[in-house]
Amino acid sequence: MNQQRERDRNRGPVQQSALTKQELSEIFEEGNVELLVRKAEELGLDLVRQKLTTSQIRNVFGQVRQIEMRWRQEPKESYRQAVLLKPKLAYYSKRHEPLAPLAEVLTQALDLMSQGKDEGERYRRFLRFVEFFEAVLAYHKKHGGKES
């Protein structure tokens, strides 16, 4: 029995870690931080199992940080750049297939950000997006994510 579990663990993710619409809503609209942490760890571990490197994640994360730093001074342009992350995520996930699960979740989160009723709400949702992304990166590293 333990040997079977070990073989399954080495084979890759046994369960799908993609977030449901309800979970996405709870994290990015309602701000459920406990769910954010739990799902970020699951996704970070899955990305390690799929052999995604830290530098592949950081490539996108660096752009997210730049948007975050500029948002207060240039909210309209920053929002525009955040929405434009979606095609970049599609491109990166095609180039680096292990990035696909993360790109899918981040794209859905960006869609929720866009649905914010005003600029302040979109900014709050973007900050939750950044927190989630940062947590995924941290758990990826914790669980053995390697540099390229």
C-alpha cells in the first residue's frame, strides 16, 4: 500500500489543483486568505511535480510586481497592463507547458479583477492576485522548485 502511494507521488499530481469558480470568487472577490494559502500551496507543489522552474515563474512575476508598483501613480495604465498579462500568460504557457496550470488560474483571476465595479475594487482584487501569485512562488520554492 505504501509503495503504491510512493509510486503515485513520484508520478505527478494525483488530484487536479485548479481552482473552482467558487474558490476563485472566495479568494479574489471576498478575500478568503486561508483558502488563498491552501490553494497556493497545492498549486506550488503541483508545479514542482511538473518540473516548472523558479525562473519560469519569476519571468511573469517580475512583470506583475512592476504593475503593482506603478498602480497608485498610473491606475488606468496599470490596469491596462494587468489585462494584457492574459495574452502573455497564454504565450508563456505554450512555450513552457508546465506553466499552464498556473497561467489558467491567473487568467481566471485577472478576469475577476476586470469585473470589479470601480477602480478601487479592481485594485483590491489585483492586490489579492499579487498575494496569490507570491504565495504560489513561495510554496513552489519550499517544495523544491529549482532554478533553470
